[in-house]
Amino acid sequence: MRVLAPQHADSLATAPAPAAEGHGEAFNFAHLLDHVKDAHEIELPWIGHVELPHIPPVTVAGVTIDLSPTKHVVFLLLAAIVLAVWAVTAARSYRKNIVPRGMTNVLEAMVLFIRDEVALPNMGPAGLRYVPYLLTTFFFILVMNLLGLIPYGATSTGNIAVTAGLAVIAFIMIQVAAIRAQGLAQYLAHLTGGVHPVLWPIMVPIEVLGLFTKPFALCIRLFANMTGGHIVILSLLGLVFLFRSFAVGVGSVLFSVGISLLELLVAFIQAYVFTMLTSLFMGLGIEAGHVSEHQETGEHAH
Amino acid sequence: MFDINPGLIIWTIMTFIVLASLLGKFAWRPMLQALQEREGKIRDALDLAEKARTEAAEMIRKNQENLARAEEEYQSMIREARSVAEKMKEEIVVKAQQQARLELSKAQDEIRRDLDAARLQLRSEVADLAIKAAEKILDESLDAAKQKKVVDAFIKQLPNN
């Protein structure tokens, strides 16, 4: 029972081929997408395809929810475990020695970057309480992106459902930060855009829509970037099977190595962009709270 | 590929929440705290170094001041000593000159006295000699008293010196 139906892939393919066939002799565009797509099985070195267990789907309010673990769920959890081990080990090493070494140093450099270059400029000192959230977002996305670059790996962030989940959390955090800084009344007042009540029926939907577009953009950006790079690499390698020529093989392998290096960069950049924009949007809400406070105190003074 | 799997959204959110709470408690908070402590330590160390530096500078300044003061004192001491010595020299010279003058006048007095005495003696000796000579010449024609009268008269005729 496939959740992501392969119709799109099949419609693009020159000849319909079963997805499980994988590395077939004839080049088929569907095979490219199979690598990017989610699946109910994972590939392991030497073992081959492993079918993941199925859980019967539940229907809640007309939406069928299938919680069966998929390939992307596996890599999502793997990323979480890798990150947890890395971060907890690093945090513990500070008890023995405050001078970081090795992987702790790598983590610390990025932690300090998120704190000093992302959180502080965008949110100010009031945003320091959200640094742990931003750190989790950054490293979780980063590790998921990087897992897609290793052999047999899959990019969970190349799945729109995963980026949608991250965007939902970003949406909640942005609203929480705004409400905490401004108070609920001020937050709701902001949704009216400060216009005459007659215009509220127009203004409020626009403002509410504005709240959703930001995380939506985050979701699409991450998904598109992570998927795009992989498709480029797979297309370049696909040229080898399409042309069956030695020269094209050398060329496309070199190109795909270059794109892989670019992907490595993109893995970091997209994790950074997602975190930076989230903190920026949170900062806007926090700043609005400060501005209104200043206005109030200013009015009291007069 | 663009179909959204709601199950995967739930998986993502659940994983994220578990991961965020776990990391928040066991990784990020201890780590950020450790970093903050270390930053505090570095700041303290820098402050301490800065304080030590200013203290050292202050000490150097004080030393230089002391040195300058000592130099000045030493110079004034030399000046004073020199002036004292100058004064003493002058005094000594003056005293010596006075002494010399005194000695000179004393010597002159003595010489004069000696001269007077010598002159007196010479006069009495000359008188005696004259008497003796007159005695010899007159050969007992006159007595001693008469002779004396004659000689005294003669001496009185002589110039005083």
C-alpha cells in the first residue's frame, strides 16, 4: 500500500516500469524519482531491500493517516539519533574540559554561529530563550540533509511532508514568540492591521494569510532545494545509461561530483536559511511587542 | 512526489518535539551554559589582565616619578652642599686673611718694640762709652757728678733718635 502514488513518475516515464526494479538496464526517468521518492522499504548495503512494517491507516475527520514507517521516517529517526548522540556527547564533554575538541568543536562553532549571528541579530536578547529551538531546527535539518548525501541514504528533507511538519512547528513557534512578547490582545490587534473596523473583513483574512505564507515558503524552499540537487545528480548519472558512451560517462561523473560538492554546501545553506528565516519571523513578532511597549510608556509619559 | 503524506507530517512533528525536548534538556542548555561560563571566564581573565596592565603602568609611572624626585633631591643636595662649601671657603679665606693681618701687625709691633729697646740700650751704652771716653780724656779732673751733668747735657743736645 503505497502512500505516495507513483502516477507522476509513471506519467513522465517513457515506459512504465515497476518501482522496485531499481537499477534496470534501460534508462527510465521514473527510476530517478524512485530514488527521491518515499518508499515502504529501505536499501541496505549487502542486505538489499528491506520491507518496512505496515500499520493499518486510521481515518480522522476524513483524512486517512498512515503511520507506517517509510524510508524517510527511518532517516528522520536516524538523523534524530545521530544528532542526539552527537549533541549530548558534546554537551557532556564540557564537564571534563571547557576547551572543546574534535566533533564538540564542530558543534560549538555552529552553536555559537546560531546564537550570535542568527538569534541575537534577528531577535535581540529577548530571543535567547528560543535558541535551543533554533539549534534543534538547524541541526535536525542539517543532519537530515547530510544523510541524503551518503550512499544508501535518503533525504528526508526532500519530502514535502517532512518540511511541512517542520514548517508547522516553525509556524507555532513564530506565533508563540509573538504572543509571548506582545500579549494576546496586542497580537490579535496586530491582525487587524490597525485599520478602521469597517475594513476588518478584508484586512483580517489578509493578515491571517500572511501568517501562513511565511512557513509555507519555508516548507517549499527546503523541499525544492533538497529535491532539486538530487534530481540534477541523478539526471547527470542517468546520461551515462542513456548514451552508453565512455566520454559521456567520464563527463557526467565529473559533473555529478561537482554537483555533490554543491549539494554539501546546499545542505548547510538550506539548514541555515530555514533557521535564519524562522528566527527573523520570530524576531518580527518580538520586535512588534517591544515597539508597542515603547509606545505605551511614551503615551503614559505625556 | 507532491502528494503530502499526513502520517509523515505527524512522524516529523513527533520526532521533532521529542528531539527538541531531549536536546534542550541534555544538550543545548548545558552547552549554552558552559559556553556562557567560559565566556565569563575569558572576560574575567581579560579584565584581570587589563587591571594588571594598568597597575603595572601605574607602578612604572610612580617609579619614574620617584626617580625624578630623587634626581631632583640629589641635584638640590649637591647645589646646597656646593653653596655651603663656597660659603665655608669664603669664611676660611676671610678668617685666614684676618689672621694673617693680625700676625703681621703683631710682628710689626714686636719689631718696633725690639727696635725701641735696642735703641734705648744703644743710647745707654753710648752714654756709658762716652762717659768712659770722657773720663779717659779728662783724667780725673772732674768728679763723677760733674761729669754726669756734662754728659747729660751733651746727650740732650743729641737728636732724639
